[in-house]
Amino acid sequence: LVNQLPEANLILLRHLFGVLHHIEQNSVVNQMNAFNLALCIAPNMLWLPSPTGPEEESRSTKKVAMLVQFLIENSAEIFGGDIASLF
């Protein structure tokens, strides 16, 4: 799916998850592991197109957080092994 994105979107995601991966690599110091980062950033990345009840929003947020956590933890494989070279 990542390879089907427009190039500008792919570059943006690569940089965003490169930063998040870099933060996660220092989680011993900053306490921001992939799970914590995902909880913070997921609600701002994807959301339901129309208002729904709190239960549906909670389920949706959890699913997005799981996706974001997966992308952080696997960013090198998804976006290329040289993701650290962005910095």
C-alpha cells in the first residue's frame, strides 16, 4: 500500500515515521516507546469521516494506534533500511 501512495505523501510519511522511529530508539531515556508515541499521534493522523458515538470513536482510535505503532516499529522495513540517514 505504501508504494501506491503519491510520491509527496510517501516522502512525508517516511520523514514522519523516521522521526518517530528515532524517538522510539531513545525510549530508555525519554520513556516514549512505540506504544506511547502511537497513543499520542494516532488521534491526529486518521479519524472517522462523520461523527459517531464515543464507543465507535474509541474502537477506531485503538485501531489507528495499533497501525501507527506497527509503522513505527517496522519503519525501516516499510520505508527503507536507510531511514536513519534522513537525519
